[in-house]
Amino acid sequence: MSLEVPISLAEIFAARARLPGLAARTPLMRLDHDGEAEIWLKLESLQPIGSFKIRGAGNAIRSADRAALRRGVVVPSAGNMAQGVGYCAQRMGFDWAAVVPEHAPEAKLNAIRRMKGEVFAVPFEEWWQVLLERSFQGRDGLFVHPCSDRAVIAGNATIGLEILDDLPDVETILVPWGGGGLSCGIASAVKPLAPGVRVLACEVETAAPLTASLAAGKPTKVEYTPSFVDGIGAGGLLEEMWPLARDLLDGSIVVSLERVADAVRTLVTRARVVAEGAGATSVAAALEGQAGRGKIACVVSGGNLDPAVLAAILEHRLP
């Protein structure tokens, strides 16, 4: 089915049943801070690969036809989604390949190779085209889209179920916006079960296409500036994600690089949690007061932060 049909609760509950043994049920921990809001941290940084991506990858792989898996799996990602597929491959015994932009960091490429993945490095424009066309001509196999695959979104949505289980009186859920598969997945679970709960996407000022698109009422391109917040951000939206974002999300929040760095530092010093820049955007929005007061759950989407970047932030330098 295409994304024109909403992700159903049946799909989400089925995903939850598939994930034990691959994805962990992560803790929801209250953050000690100096503000008025009651901030809770959904620590997806504690997943086996350090990212929520294991949920979507795991559900996509475990729901796939076995014959399709024998042909191998192809995923366009140089980061956490590739590691999610690789983690599944190591445990389930299939070949896999990652299509990566040619400027991908060597550390991430080495992680893919450690998991026995084949690497196809292509120019960024070609890599983006792979995302748009949902296929790659250089390698046969089951194509797993990192954002807009139904099974991936349903896997991500299990985070929403866990937040509602652990904090039933939550008022607002803040979610980093990358390609939209995480925030739209969580909202797909939360809205039918707790329609009064707000689900807000969080972007960084150097790449905030969702905020621009919501303001314009249609997908809109923006200027993209690379930064240490490398897990989210792009110059535009995937067209197929726009209807879900428009209909499910209650808005978006934009934070500065300085506020993200402050959030990373606060998480280390107050909670002993390491979050990558993308994962800290939700916390930055909550600490800044942009989500208001009340009970706020912040999805800390990943913790794969380069040690040099972390060192700079702890020294109050902006990477």
C-alpha cells in the first residue's frame, strides 16, 4: 500500500510484535532541569545501534518475504538506517548494501563495512534521486526506504505506543524531523489513541523545510547549510511524506545550533546521556520553552555523536 492510506494501529501493533530481539523497549526518564516544564526523555539513543532506526529497519526486514531477503537488501543511507539494516543482516543472515552520498564520513562507512555491507558511493544528487525514485540500478535486492516505507514508519510508531504506556498523561511529544518517518510514525500511533496529545516536529535553523512547507501550505524548498546536526535536515521534503505531516502533526519548532549544543551539554551534565545533534533538537525546543509547559516527552532519537564534536560542545565551543 502507498502512503495515501494512513498507517493503521493494526500495522503498528503488528510491528511491536515483530521487534523483540532486535529493538529494545527504551526507558522514559525525567530530566532534572531549571525550567517550569516537566520534561521526559525517550532514550532511543540506548538502542543497540544507538538510534531509533533499528525499529523501522527491523520491522521492514521481519515483515519482508523470505525469498526477497535471499536476493539481499539495498538501503540508501550512510548513517543510522544503514546500521539498522546491517544489525538485522548480522542476525538473520542476508547480504545487504548501502547507497551512500560520496561525501559520507569515513567513520560511518567503516561502520557499514564492519557489518559486512557493500558500499555504493554516488554524488549527492544521484543519492537524492535514489530516495525519490525508490530504486537503485547498481544492485539487485529488496529496497528499504529509510523514511517513507510503510513498514519503517510502523516500526517507528511503536515509540508512540511506549510513550503513552509509560506516561499516559503526556501533553506534548517533541520529535526531531529528518525525512518525516519518525514524527509521522509516532503521530500515527498517538492520534487515534490520545487525540488531545500534541505531536510537534523539531528542526534546526540551518535546514527547516517542514516549517517553511507548513507556512506555505505545500512542499517548499529551503536553503540547506551543513552543520554538526547531520542526522536531520535537507533542502526540501519527500513529496509522499507531505500529506502525513500536514494531517498528523500539530506544527513544527525551529531551534538554533547554539540551543542544540546547549541541549547536548545539558543532557550530558544533568542526565549522563549522550545525544547526537539531531537527537537533541527535541530537548532544545523543550528547554527553550517553545513547547510550553506541562508534561513534555522529548524523543532523543540517537546518540551517535562524534567524540570530537562532543568535546567541542563540552568546552562551550560550537563545532
